[in-house]
Amino acid sequence: PYILINEIRIQSSITFNRARSQGDSILNQYLHYKIIQEA
């Protein structure tokens, strides 16, 4: 059971990091777009 829990923890961590990096890129695109709009 312990190994399984560790595996799930690793997978969710990877998924979380991937989602966060996607969110960062979307946020960067939004800010870039906003800066262009105000220029």
C-alpha cells in the first residue's frame, strides 16, 4: 500500500506542476495581450 500511495503522490505532483505551468503560460499570454491592447 505504501508504494502505491507514493506513486499516486508522484503522479498528482507531476499533474499539478504541468497544470500550473500551463496556467502560467495562459496568464503570460493574457498579460501580453493586455499590454498590446493598452499600447
